[in-house]
Amino acid sequence: MNKKRKEKFADLLLDIAKYIVTAVLLATWFSDVQNWEWYSYLIPIVVVVTITVGGLLLYKDDDKEKRKKR
């Protein structure tokens, strides 16, 4: 992947992580949270952490390439 595509993909991953957090927060406000099972919390946390780390790694790789060119 070229630099621009990596950067766009990293932006997309971070946006998806934000949308998942927003969806979980809205779901807790508008639903009965006491009936949620433990995995209802664990799955979104794992997904958000994974997506965020992936997006940040893509940014980190892009920064390394920029430093090498200098």
C-alpha cells in the first residue's frame, strides 16, 4: 500500500473505533444495562482496542517511512 492509502485506512480504522464506542455508549443509555451479559462489554472493548492499535500502527509505519526519506 502506498502512503496515502495507509493513512486513509488508518483514519478509517480510528473512525470505526469511535463509532463503536459511540454505539455502545448510546446502547447503555437507552437500554437496560443490568440485563447485559459480561461479553456485551468485553467484545466491544476488544474490538475497539484492536482497531485502534491497527490504526495507530499504520500511522507509526507511515512516520517511519517519512523519517527514512529525510
